[in-house]
Amino acid sequence: MEKSWLNLEGKSIIVTGGASGIGYATAQELLYDGAYVTVCDIAPRAPEFDVSSGKYLYVQTDVSDKKSVDNMIAKVLETFGRIDVLVNNAGINIPRLLVDEAGQQELTEEIWDKVMNVNVKGVFFCSQAAARVMIKQKSGVIINMSSESGSEGSEGQSVYAASKGAVNLLTRSWAKELGKKGIRVVGVAPGIMEATGLRTLEYESALAYTRGITVEQLRANYAKTSTIPLNRAGKLSEVANTVAFLASERSGYIHGVTINISGGKSRP
């Protein structure tokens, strides 16, 4: 196969949470680039991709469960023999208020643990398991999916924002540990993105409630782009393209940073 500019052909790349949203777009882009992509997700059914180039493996995985992660890593090694890139994309967001006097949408220990287990512990489990392999290879890339809210905060989404802030600092810390072993660690932080199937009525209703507005007003606010210097929402493909670049040797000196993909809205 003729090599492309990114030279991702034949690279073994894991994308967690790849059954939908940004993860799905990222996995498809990497397949277009000729990579051998393992998609792992909690979804029981494997999503369909265009596999005209590259190779595709699906492993149902709960990233918050270490045994499930270890099983996924074993299947990747059995199938592709190595791990060149890990994209930690799996995440959940459950809007809640710190204090809700009406008692409808207040943050509980159960919600706190659920979000942190997926968004932080899941990143830890997957990164540790993949890094063990990468250290033996003396090469690899770990890409952590953060969010604009991880540095800006977000009304009604405090635990989600806190989890992404933690991911930002894990990225910086692991970069200092793993760089000397030939492993790059980077992050990407999307801002306001185009709507996906993950923006459910349940999610929108909860978020609208925490902000004291209606679902219709929330949707109207999404449509407003006056706070975004590029004057539009981001495309999933633009996040996917950034991840593909960071996964490649073309970004070989980018390390220990989280890159904002927010149309200029986020502060660096």
C-alpha cells in the first residue's frame, strides 16, 4: 500500500467509546487512513464502518472495569500484535446541580462516581494497560479526549468539567513520565460541536433544568455562535482530523499539551 502523508497505514489504534459521536468519527477517519482500528464501547452491537481501507475489530468493553479493559487489550494484541496509539474517548455527562432546592436534579454520590469512573478511572485503566505494551515497544501515543469545560467549567455540569480537568492534568503528568520511554501523551479539548445522537432529550432536559431555561431555549443557545470567533459550531470530522494528525509521526514533537478545538472560544 502506498503510504499517505500521515503514514498511519497498518498502525494498531484503539478508540474507546467509538460506537458513536466523536469516537465514531475518529475511528472512521483512522480507517480511511489505513489504520488497524480497534473500537471498544459499552454498546453490545458492533457499529458499522467503511472498511475499504484499514482493518476493524470491535470489542465490547466497560472502560471503568479493569478486567474488561485487560480483556480488550489482550484481544488487540492477539489480533494486531501491538498497540501504536490509544485514543481515550469514552466518556459520559450527566448534568446536575450541586444544590437543587427543588430536589429534582441534585448531584449525588452515585452520579459523581458514575461520571468519574468512566471519565477518569477509565482513562487510567486504559492508559496503564496500553502503556505497559508501549513501553516494551519503546514507542506509542496516548491521546486523551478532554473538553472545553475542563478548563472553563460549565454550569450544571460540574462533575463532568472536573473529570475533564483531571484528564488534562493526567495528560501533563503522564507526558513527563512516559516521554523518556518514547511515548507521547497529548490531549484534545473540543468546544461546542454539531449535534449528535448523544444529545438526547433526557440530557437536554436535565441540562436545561440546571440552567433555569427550557429545552427550546437551550437548543436556541446552541444555535447561537456569537461567542465563537469562527462563528460556527465544530464538526466531528475536525476533531477526528486533529486526532489522526496527533496519532501520526507528523506531530512527533507535540507532547504534554491539550489542544483546544473550539473555534477560538476557549482560552489556551
